[in-house]
Amino acid sequence: MTGTPPKPTSDPARRQLVLQTAARLLRHYGPMKTTIADIAREAGIGVGSVYLEFCSKDDIVEALSSDGA
């Protein structure tokens, strides 16, 4: 399965912010303890904004894996 393509409403800057923030939190806390709400809070955006970019935490993890982050 390949990485989820950006949604049509995707904002590249916001998507990158989510990915960078998620990568840091996932490294520190691990995937089981990191939530979408944690990612949104650390990125300074709303939870809904994360969902504008990704359907789920699994999609974020997949995007990070395909980017080699």
C-alpha cells in the first residue's frame, strides 16, 4: 500500500507541519500513545485541520514511512 495522496483541500504547508510534528511526537512517545489531538495541539492547529490533511493517524504514519522520515 502506498502513501495516501493529499486530499483536494490539502494545504501543503499545513500538511508538512502535521508531518513534522507527528514525526517528533511519534519518536518521543511512540504510535500507541500519540493521538491526533496531541499532534494538533503541538502543531498549534485544530484537530479538524489535521483531518483535513489525513484521514487517520495510520495515514500519517504511512506518509512518514513513505517519506523516509
